[in-house]
Amino acid sequence: MKSEEQFLQLIDTHFPHEHPFLKLGRGDDCAILAGDRDYCVTSDIFLEDAHFRHEYFTAADIGYKALAVNISDIAGMGAKPVAFTMDLMAPADLDDEFWDDFFKSMAILARQNDMVLAGGDLSRADKLGVSITAMGVAGGSGTFLTRGNVSPGDVLFTVGEIGLARAGFMTLEALKDKAREAFPAAVAAHLRPKPKVMVGTLLNAAGAKSLMDVSDGLARDLPRLLGPGLGADVTLAAESLNGNVLAFALGVGTDPVEEAFLGGEDYALLGAAAEDTMDKVSTVPGLTIIGTVTDTPGLVVNGKPFTASGFDHFDQ
Amino acid sequence: MKSEEQFLQLIDTHFPHEHPFLKLGRGDDCAILAGDRDYCVTSDIFLEDAHFRHEYFTAADIGYKALAVNISDIAGMGAKPVAFTMDLMAPADLDDEFWDDFFKSMAILARQNDMVLAGGDLSRADKLGVSITAMGVAGGSGTFLTRGNVSPGDVLFTVGEIGLARAGFMTLEALKDKAREAFPAAVAAHLRPKPKVMVGTLLNAAGAKSLMDVSDGLARDLPRLLGPGLGADVTLAAESLNGNVLAFALGVGTDPVEEAFLGGEDYALLGAAAEDTMDKVSTVPGLTIIGTVTDTPGLVVNGKPFTASGFDHFDQ
């Protein structure tokens, strides 16, 4: 891909300009998003060798995941994404086919989530980087589900696989392409995490009190949901984990529950609800109750204190 | 700077969490921006060796300009910035003093423009990169000034120096630090462009029809303001240009008007107004009338067709 013009044309073939929340689309100094409602806003970087490797991520995987991680943050607010902007750092050596696959895959995910690309910027760079800012709106109630806002006795739940993406990441790093055969579900969870927008809005409507997306693993993210002064008593049965997590833990000789709890890039949802709302909340598809909020800071997992911290993309 | 925690702490010391348009600040999956009004949204990358060099940009210059170029896009809508998100790609070898200067300088510019940092992301990278998405709101009238919307006979105007930042860039590239003495105004225009928010909102209130910020030079940006099917008859007197532009053109043996018209990174404002509103529009401080809109596509500058195109950050 040689010129900015060619990029913009390719983007125009994949991403429509029209959206109920977009009053003015790409091509001016700014896009204009229609008012009347509060917007939630999130921003995530997806960078070569920090967040993905070309070695096992295809162009389509990269385009998909760069947007998916942003959508997941909006799902974590119990909200619905509507628009995004994309700053693209594009190495000169990636060919037209790469970009076509990259944009096509991102555009499909955007369409599935009814999101419009509202603008962005383009620059040459040595490594591929995608910086996306996504905007969302709350559903009927107008409420966003934040972290905190929990009390002792509240029920903790997750929706989505715990530890599976970490097993995918570890096996892809170790086995490269061979990992696809040995750990297909884990590999898919790492390359193509599924943001849980529908589930997030259902949890919001059902009256959950608190919600977040699990991107750094339960061990690090659960204390963020609880906030200061509170703890959690968690039960995570090995049988509840995906077979790929069990197989991976067996292979490397570690405890599958510890692996899963450390996790990382799960993009599952983690939330809390008052016990008397669980009749309604627990009907949300895929929901798993993992424990209760306690008034003692710290995490207890299967009866034992859990002190290790999850995985930090940055501190390495 | 070693850990994500340290970065977040430093950011918290420089950037406040409170703002009338911010309902929920940093620290959750998303920030929440208050509704009721339309938002304009823009996104720009500021990347080492593509947009700046450490050789002659200080940490404070980089922090300043990364945000300034986004504010300029909002000024180009006749709007007022309110919030921004920042994705930061941070090399490991930049020390604490660098980051302190970087954030401090950005925070001063944010405060001057009454903007709040609403969120962002952080990643290790080989080169320093700053990807910012900024949001703004329209003033009293609720109107944003877009490109286009002009007719033959409309008066074209600029606010801000034309060609000065290009002279700064060229002399910094050629002379490095020596450029500061020889071309101080030009160097300042390149390192610290001043976004024209106040002027943009005044032009909006005064009834200008069309507005944009000049980031790629008048030669490329003026046709974007006009849209298809229209042209412009422009008068750009050498005497109206900054002395540093004249000195630079003299030094390299080129035509100062051609240099200025090619420009690049001026971050001036370019706009159009109906002739019968010029009584009011022309009272805006710093406004220079540069010509009129014609019904013949193409640009005529000082009576001669101007065909060269401005400077493209990307196509190189």
C-alpha cells in the first residue's frame, strides 16, 4: 500500500459512513456524534510484538482483535458500542492483501456490533500499531455498570471462559502453529476473543450492580471490581474450566485453577449482583456464579488465600 | 519509568479527574462523557521520526504538540475541546525527568483549554508514539463549522501564520539547534503550534460559513475547504508573510509565496464567509482576507494557476 489516498479508498470500501449516532462522518477536521445521551469512551493500543506477533496472528486476526478489545471495555460497562476512531501506524512492507484482510475482518466485527468508523489518522511506522478509541451508549435504563458499588454478601459471577486465552497465548508462544491442533479452543480465545456486548446489556437490564471486562486476569481484576476494603470468597472448580486449560496445565505441570485465576486477556465479564436480584441476573446465558463479596480484604480461592498477581502487559 | 503503576501515578499528579463534561473519569473500563450536546471527535498520531525527532524536540515540546494538533482540529470546527483520551507507546529508555516534562507540558495545554484526560492505554514500544482522541462541543449556537458549504463570491480568510511552520521544519532538519537562533519564530511555529480555539469559536459566533485547520498546507487544504466544482482566486503578498519565511526562502533561493502556499503543519485556520457577513467576521482578531471563491475549479494565486501539491506526511 503506497499512498494515504489508497488507504483511505480501501477504508471507504470496507467501512460505511452512515450511522444513527453519526451526524458527520469521516473527511472533515472532526466527526460529529449525536448528543442526547451520555457516551462511554475507551481507548486501547494493539501493537506488534507487544500485543501480537505476525508469526501466528493473521492480518484478519489483528484487524479483529484490535477492535474487539475496545468493544470488550464497552461490554464491561453494560453498554452498546456505536462508533470508533482508529489511528493506524502502518509499516511500508505490508502488502495490499494484508490490508484488505485486516480491514475486512475489522469491518465485519464493526458491522456485527453496529459500530461506525468515525475517523482516524494514518502514519508510517516501523511496526504495525492500531490505536482505537471506541464510544458506546447505555441501553434503555441509561445506566452504565461501573466497577465498585458492591457490598459484602453480593454474589460474584463471570460470563465467558477463564484462563483459556492465557493457555492459548502460552501455547502459541511455545509451539507456534502446532498449538492450533493441540489447543484449538485456547488458540481461538487468544486470537479472536468474543466481546460480550449482548450479555453485558442483559446483565445491565437484569439489575446487576457492578461489571467489568477481565483483561488482566481474575487475580488482578477482581480486586479492581471490589474496590478497597472488601474481599472475595471464590470457588473455581477445575471441572468448570475448559478442557484446553486442563490439558495445558497438565502439560506444563501446574495447577489449572491457579493458571485460570491468573489468566490474562480473557475478555470475559466479571460482575456482582445483590442476592435478591439473582433470580433475574442468573438467567443471563453463560453466567457462572464464582463466589461472594466479603468484608475482609483479599481473595480466598477454594478456601486458600490467593496472593499472586495476574499478568502485566507493561511491566516486562 | 519502570512500571505501569508509576506511569498512572505520574499521570494522576498532572491531570485532574474532574470536569463538567466528565461523569466518570479514569480507572474504569470506560470514562463517561455527559450527554445533551453533540460531540465532535478527532484523532491524531504523533510518532517519533514520523512527526518529531528527539534531536530537536524536547520532552515538553512533544507532550505539547501531540495534544495541540488534536485541539487544532476541534478549533477547525469552530468548537471548544472538552476531553481527550491518550494511548501512549513508551520506550523503556526514557527517564523519569522526560516523562515528568512531557506530562507537565501536555497538562498545561490541557488546562489552558479546559480539557480533561478521560482515559487511555499504555504500552511498551521501540519508538515513542502518542495517539490522542479529542472531543469537543459547539458553542452557544450548537453549530459546528464544517468544510464545504461555500458558494462563488464567498470571501476566503485565514487566521495564523502561513508557511512559517514549514520554514521551521526545514531549517530544523537542515541546521538542527542552530535554527533556533536564525529562525526563532519559524522554529517555535513548528515545535509549539498554537491551536486557535478562541478564534474558531468567534468565527462561528460571527457567522462564518465554513472552517478548517490548515495542517497539510494551503495548496492541499484549500481545495478540501472548497469541495468539488469550485475554485479560488487568492492573493498572498510576500509582505504579509512572516520575516522568517522571507529569510528562509531567500536562503534556499525559492519563491516565499510558493513556500508559504505549500506550507504544512501551519495549524492556522482557513475559512469562508458570505460577503454580507464580513462586517462581523472580519472583526475577529488576526483575520486576513486571502481571496474569493470562484466557480472555476483550481487555485489561482496572485493571478497565476497554482498546481503543486502540499506536503504529505505519509507518502514518503
